[in-house]
Amino acid sequence: MEHLLSPLRLINVVLVRPESPGNVGAVARVIRNFGLGELRIVGSDVDMDGPAARLAHRSLGVLKGARFYEDLDSAVADAEWVIGTSGRLRSGRPMPTTVRSAASRIVVQCSHGAGTILFGPESDGLSLRDLAHCDELIRVPQRRDAPALNLAQAVAVVGAELFQAALVPGNTPVHPSVTRGTRERFVRRLKALSTHCGLSVRNRPEETLEEIGRIFVRRRFEPHEMAVLELWLSQLEWFTGMDQGSSSTGATE
């Protein structure tokens, strides 16, 4: 069973601006219960003694090993896949996927590279700026007339769903997908080409470029698929007269 659960150790839990030390301790316990990766804390100087230590209950190793970051960029810098938790329906954006329907896919995607799941502060959740870091959004379904889940409860539900999904044989891909860094470099080239050609939709060039970025960065590509896309892009760069030497990504990772 342990080999099936090994991908969970690559999924780090990031608490963004947590407000309750007790919740942080309870989250450390959840991480140990389900064998998840590191506990990371952004923008909050949490006291790891007192309530946090009491609620960690036999998980002090996780709690004391937590890593602190001043900003979210640093906390997710090594992540191949960033998942945000949000139950809000935002204008023009699809409803976040339920954690149960996304769990198997998350386990697969994080099998060959670090994944990160973001949880926002207890009072108001992840901000729009926080969510901009995410490749995918998930939610825990519940009654509309009920209050939001406690932070530690939400982490526990997500952890349990991931744990259950990891137990299903076949949820680990044979070949790793293209890394996030390679996808981001491809997107930078594609944006540069779009700007060079004056591409925009409804006269909104900046929004068009951001949407292009989301489409390609959030998509998981196999190496041969990315090789085809890079060849296609190189031909377009040559055809439009762009300087390929300054925009080339090099070999696909």
C-alpha cells in the first residue's frame, strides 16, 4: 500500500495568512494522518507553542518542520501544479471542481513533481491575487445555507479524498508530464509572438494574453506533445520575422 501512497508526500499544504494557531496545529495533524508533504505558512507569524502544539497531537514533527514564507510566490516556486481551494462562484469563471472529482487527477499530476494545495485565511479565504497562482480550483461541496468549513476541517476533507484516490491502482502515470517551467517558457514565447502580431480579442490585448497563458500553463502535456507545439511555434516565429535566438526555450525537459 505504501507505494500507492507515495505521491501524497509530494503534495504540500500551504496556509495563506492563517489566523488561528489552533487551526495550524490541527492541520499539522491532518498532514500526518494522510501522509501529505510539507506544511507551509505564508504571511503569518504563527506561534507554534500553546494551542498549535496541543492540537497537533503527536504531529509535532510536522508542526515544528513547517516552513514560513513572506509571499506566496516563494511558497509555490518549486510546485509543478498549484491547486487553490475556493467555494466562490466568480463572474466569467467556471465553478471550482469538487475535490472528489478532482482527487484522482491531482494524485496523477503530482506523481512526478511537487504539487501544492492552497488554503486561505479563515475569515475570507483566498484572494483574487492568491487564486491567480493556481492551475486549478477545487471546492468542498456543502449546503448553501451553512457556514464555511473550519480551515482544519477543509484540509481534512481534501486530505481524505486524496488519500482514498491514491489507494486506487493505476492512478500513477508511467511517464512524467512536461514540467511547469517548460510550459511557462513556452507561454512567454507565445505571448511575445501574439504581441508581435497584434493579436487581441474584443480589443483587450492584456486579457487575451492572460487567457492564452492560463490555457497552456494549466494544461498537462506529454513530452512529444510539447515538442510538436515548440516546433509549430518556432515556425511561426520564423514566418513572422521574430528573432528566434532571443525567444527560444531550448530542449524540452
